[in-house]
Amino acid sequence: MINSTIQTGTAGMRQGLESTHQAANDIVKVTTASNDAEAQGLPDAVVALKQGSRQVEASATVIKTADETLGTLIDTFR
């Protein structure tokens, strides 16, 4: 169970990093756009960047908690 939790956290971090990378690319595209219609996408790209960042943070917390739980279980059985 702990191992699957760590795998889930790792997958969440990977997905969050991919989302953050895509959002950063979108921000670059929007800020270098030559017309106002393309520049309208900036708020969405910034929100997506923040969401990706939060997903990475949450997934890191999942991994940390699973690691601490595993450590507690090992200490209990010593």
C-alpha cells in the first residue's frame, strides 16, 4: 500500500511538472504574441502554471507522508 501511494505521488508530480512546463510555454507564446487576441490567453496560462505548481506540492506531500509512515512502521517492527 505504501509503495502504491509513493507511485501515485510520483505520477502526480510528473503530471504537475508536465502541466507547469506546458503553461510556461503558453506564457512565452502569449507574451511574445503580436496581436491582442492571442494575448487574451495570459490569465489562463498563469492559472494553469499555478495549478501545476500546486499539484507538484500536493504530490510531494503525499510522498513525504508515505515515507514517514513507512519509517514509523519499520520502527514499530524493530
